[in-house]
Amino acid sequence: MSTEWERVVLITGAASGVGAAATRAVAGPGVALLLHTRRNEAGLEAVATEARNAGAGVATVLADLAEPESAAMLVTVACDRFGRLDQIVSNAGYADKRRFGDVDAAALRESLASITEAFFGLVTAALPQLEASPWGRVVAVSSFVAHSIGVNDTIFPVSAAAKSGLESLAKTLAYQLARSGTTVNCVSPGFTQKDAGAHAAVSGDGWQRAADAAPMGTLVMPTDVAAAIAFFLSREAEHITGQVLHVDAGLGLV
């Protein structure tokens, strides 16, 4: 096992938003990062440059995680490039607010493939690496849509299904890996501010309504979510596993 790096971290959906913020939060000397995005190559390279400037070793990969072979490929690339894989941040995904009757089964399958099955594929391929790692960590980025239904009269049926499944997989994996010392946790953001030009399920004055829906009256920032991710990845969180941390400005209270 390579000793050049203190830890090797795979972050999916790293070109913008939460994934980019998580990259910035963990990048530094002794950290190797494999950064992924589906197609935003320019955004990914900008984030990669920031991480390299912070002292991290960085490689990048473009892949569609809805394709069954992509998850295992990312794990292989991390091991080939850096000698091992210690930590995974499963962040890639998207929100779909179409209601029953408007959304179809193909969209459900796509959501499950991109989020739930992608997580399953990543951790399954990485299982030997995670079990052997002295600093094994998995963080799955979930969403309030798996917990709070009908916020602002908006529902996310297929996204809720995918994120709920993600959390269930994460908790069962946490149990399976507990004896090895590898932890598995979820971060569940509320309505989160998007980067300019990024895909968003909310637009226009919907952002203000989203902020008003939370008891704190504010949107969550990507850096807020990234701080929770960085904590779960840290040495200090070594005895925390199977948990869901809500970073939602209190949205789960209503």
C-alpha cells in the first residue's frame, strides 16, 4: 500500500457546488484527490487547480455514473494513480421536482442509477480498499427531500426515492464495515445555494421562498455542507458511523 499520501479521497460531482467546496475543504499536503464530474470539464479543472495550489495531489475523471461500469472505473483509476483509496465522498446527483403523472419510470430509473446505484457501485468496488485502510471513510450526500415532504408545496418523488435508498445503503454499509474501523455517514443538505449557471430545481423568486421555508430563514451554503463532510472524513470522527447529519437551516423541524 502506497505511503506517499496520508489519505486518498475520491469526490464525485466535484466541479461545482458542494463537491467543489468539499474538495477545497480537504485539499492540502499529504492528501491525494481523484475528482469526478460528468461533463463540466472546465469547472473540474478549475477546482483541481485550486486543490493542487493547496498542496494536494490531484487527478480528474469525466464519467456518467448512470452507466454501470463508471463507478468501478473511478475506483480503479484512484488505485492506479495513487496506489490505494481510503475515502469516498458520493456527491454526484441532481434534483427532479416533477410530480406523479408528469415524471415517468425512465426518470425514476435514471435517478436511481445516478445516485443510489452509483453509490452502491463505488463502495462495492472499493470494499477491499476501505476494509484495509487505516483511515477509511465514506460520506454520502443525501438531501432534505428524503425527509421533508411538500416543502413550499413542492415534492421530489424520484429524487426522494433515490436519496432514501442512498441513506439505507449507507447505514447498512456502516454496520458491515464497523469492525474494520471504516465509518460511513450521510450529510443531508437543505435548499443549497447553487453556483451561477448550475442546474437547479429552484429558480427566480423560488430561491427566496426556499430560504423563507427554513426556520433560520436562509439558504444553506456549499461551504456549510462541505464542513460537515470534512468532519466526517476527519480523524476526530473515527467513532461516528451510520449517522445522518442535517445541514438544512432547520428545514427538518417543519
